[in-house]
Amino acid sequence: MYNSIIKKEKKISVIGLGYVGLPIALEFAKHVKVVGFDIKPERVEMMKKGIDPSNELAPEEFENCDIVFTANAEDLKDCHFHIVAVPTPIDEHNLPDLTPVLKASETVGKILKKGDYVVYESTVYPGCTEEDCIPVLEQLSGLKFVEDFKVGFSPERINPGDKVHTLTSIVKVSSGCDAESAEEIAKTYEIIIKAGVHRASSIKVAEAAKIIENTQRDVNIALMNELSIIFDHMGINTFEVLEAAGTKWNFLKFIPGLVGGHCIGVDPYYLLHKAKELGYHARMINSGRAINDGMGAYVASKIVKLIISKKKEITTSRVLVMGMTFKEDVTDIRNSRVIDILDELDKYNVKYDVVDAFADAHEVKEEYDVDLVANPTGKYDAVVVAVNHKPYTELNESYFKELSNDNGILVDIKGIFRGKINDLTYWSL
């Protein structure tokens, strides 16, 4: 397979051209023949014009690439190495929603041929590829797994907005269903991955490796969030404590904050689901999720208490929330936990405006039924810097004072203005 790909005798297909799939497709297309498939024709048309719908890649990234973008699954028939890079979200009950990955498996299954390879990059619980996806491939193709086609798992490690740790500079974990496929898949990824490929011993090991990356971060951030609540009761600043503790060489430098996005705030639920299915209650992971999922409401209640402490009527107070994306300097609003702050403020009938330097107002309205305002208007009783976008980090106290009523409050979730605020009441996690 590898030799046929590098000789351009066989094509790679990438199914799902979001923030994960598109960079992979374009990187491969600099070296070999690629077909990029997405179910949304409007996104495909943008990519044909050299535009990344996720706003992660510059137009020049599309140049000199041997790639065909399509929304027609029939165009996948000429491909032999299929990479599935679709989302794996959770539903309203925090249970895994495998619909996208199973639909993608159906798409591939319908065009699968003898000798083809299918590699999943979508984050799933250990066992999902073999227990949920492969049966779909077999059923729709009429082919026999291993005997007729090979399957592997190579988890995505892309960090949205990160211009340092990019696709080619991060070690890739890969796996196959047998020794031959494991090596062929690894060598294929080595075409583009400069940092090298780690060959996992099995598909389940590769699946587990990915899911604990984000679960580990989730649990550690939950500890910081719980500490921030404790330290707030003590009247000490968490970031000052972490700065002091961080002088020890082996201290792990995690910080408190809102945990959203489509990785850290989602992946642990996949592991929890599988653990529960196996009859085990994962206490630490569950506790971490509960703490992190509750931080938005905690921040909102703190805002309300601070406003009331200034002898102000809460229902006539105004709050400015700066930031709506799930992390800094990205346009992605999926699973942003800023909405938890807004939902809690709604319970207190607090009036608020929301601005964001990067988010699309139409997308925010569609996703959360929240109206972004282009610019702050009038005076506010509290200003909340919820996402530390670079333009916000460059602001100073004068800017916030201009926006504030008497006895103004600045809530700085990530502590970026610590030590720089003198006249306003200042609070951070």
C-alpha cells in the first residue's frame, strides 16, 4: 500500500474536512494524490477556492496540492487508503454520539474494495473501531475484515490555534489490525510527519492513548479549579499560589479555567461511558468532569455576589462578557463553556452584552441563541474577560474603567491582568 501511494498509483481519501481532516488532506496532497470528502457542499465549494471554513489555514496552504475536493461519495471509489476524521461529540446526556463516525463508516463501506485500508482518526473509547465501526464496513461492503481489507487507528493530535505544535511537528501514534497493516499505515503517515510515528501495539492501545491525553488534562484542570474555589474562600489568589508552587522543578503547571471545546470537555465522557459499560464507576474522572462542568455557574454566581456587595440592584445591573469561543485566538465556538456563565446570569435576570474578537455572530446566534454585539455600549457594573484573546490581553485598566460604572468590577477568569488593576474591584479564579 505504501509503495503504491508514494508512486501515485493509489490515492488517499480523507473523509471529514474540519479542523482535523483538512490539514491532513492538504499535507498529504503535497506529496501524493488525495481526494478530500465532506458532506457539506458549501464547505467543499469554499475549499475549492482555497478558503478554510474553520479559519485555521491560510490560502497559500492550498497551493501546489494534488487534491480533489468533493461532496460526492462516488468520487471515493478510486481511493484505496481512507482516513476518517469526523467529529465524535456527546449528546445532551453526556453520552457518546457515534452518529458521525458510523455515517462515515457507511460512506466508506459502500465503496470499499479488496485490499483497501481504512484508518480512523476520530477520538473514541477503546474498542469502538473494532466493535462499532468495522461491522458497518463489513456489512455494507460484503467484505471480510483483515482477509479483504485492513483497518487501523491513528488519533488526531491537532491543537486548534497553535502555530507551534502543528500537524507535522507532533509525533503521530498509529496502529493496525495486524503486523503488516500496522507497518504500512505507519510508513504512510511518515510521508508527512516530520516528528516521527509511534507504532502502538494494537488499535485499542492507540484509542486509549488518545483518550487519556485529554482525560489527564481534564482531571488536572479540575484539581486547579477546586483549589481556586478553596483559595477564594481563604482570600488568596490562585495564580499567585501556582506561581510560587511552580518554582519546584516537578510541579505540574496546570491552571484553573473553563473547560470546553471538542476535546478536553468531551473525550472523558467517552471513557466514562465505556467504563460504566464494563461495570466500573470511574470516580476521579467523574468528579473532575463535575467540577469542570460547574465552573461557569460558579463564576456567574461570584459575579452576582460581587455586584450585590456594591449595594446594586442585580436585575438592573449590566455585565459585559468578553469572549465566546471555546479558547483564545480561535473562531471555534463549539462546546464553549462561556454559555454556562450566560445561562446562570439569565437565572438572576442580569442584563449582559457579549463581544468576541474572533467569533462569527451568526454562528453564535445559531448555536446558542446569543446575540453578539459589535462593540460595548454604555457603562457596565461588571466586565468579564472570559476568553483571553490576544487583543484583550493588550488592554489596560483605563479601558475597563471607561466601560465601568462607579464601583466597577473586573472578572478576569484566566488571571491575565493580575497585579495590573488598582482602581476597579478585581477577581479571578
